[in-house]
Amino acid sequence: MTPTLIELWIGNTFWCIIFAASGVWFCENKIAYLLGVTFGWLASLGLTFYMARSIRLLVDDLDEGRGDRRIRSSSLIRLLIAGAVIAIACVVPFLNPIGTFLGIFSTKLAAYCNPIIHRITKSISPYFADKEYPEEELTEETPEALEAKEPETENESESDHTAESEATSDSEE
């Protein structure tokens, strides 16, 4: 599990608590609403895990042709699962579909609030601290290194020609 996934789960939990606490005041069947939010929250945790897994597989594979198709299919599967969860909440009498939708929707709000959550978690635990990555050294294989090296070789060849011409003129004298 990555720190970003845990931060998204924290955001999901936070927003589901807000939805559960605020919605209880407005619903007739409070238990069904709370169960709906809980059902949606559990679904959102699973969908977020599946999204993180799909992204990790895509990054590890790095095949351009299959990557686009894989991410689209992953997104479609998540959408179908979310639709099935809401459909189940519509059929089952002790689940409130609106609470379920809000539980699933908490993923979107958690993603928007992730920079704030990241700052808070980073100040609490070093596990969430930003990782410092060293800058890549320029090697001969990178285009930047080749561009940087080309002027040096031109300058060296110009100085070689100048040295040769000076040596020739000295020998002529």
C-alpha cells in the first residue's frame, strides 16, 4: 500500500463521517441511511484499492499499446461496480441509495482534498513525508548529455585545428 492510497482512504473515511453525521438529521430511516453510507464507504475503499492496483500494474508494464486499453477497461470496471453497488442499494430495503451514492462519491472529494490531507499526514508521521529523489545524472545515453557534449567536441576540434595551424606556421618560419 502506498501512502497516497492510505491518504485517499483517510479522506474517504472523513467524508463518509461528514455525510453520515449530517444526513442523519434529514432522513426518516436513519439506520438505512447509515447502513447505505457504510455500504458506499466500503465500496469506495475497494474501488480506490482497485484503482491504485490498476495504476501500479500500468506503470510497471509501461506498454503503450496495452496501457491505454488497460486503463480504460479498469475505469469501466470501476464504473460498473459502482453502478452495481448503487443498484443493490436500490433493491435492498435496509440500504438507502442516496447514502450509498454519497459513500461512493466520497472518493472524489477525498481526491480533491488529498493535498490538504497530505500536509496533515506528513506533519503527523514520517511515513507520509515526501520522498526526495536525486536528480538524474547526465549520462552519455541521454539526449541532454549528447547535446552538452557536442559543443565540447566542436570546441576541441577547433582548438586542434588552431594548434595544428600554429604548429604549421611555426615550422614554416
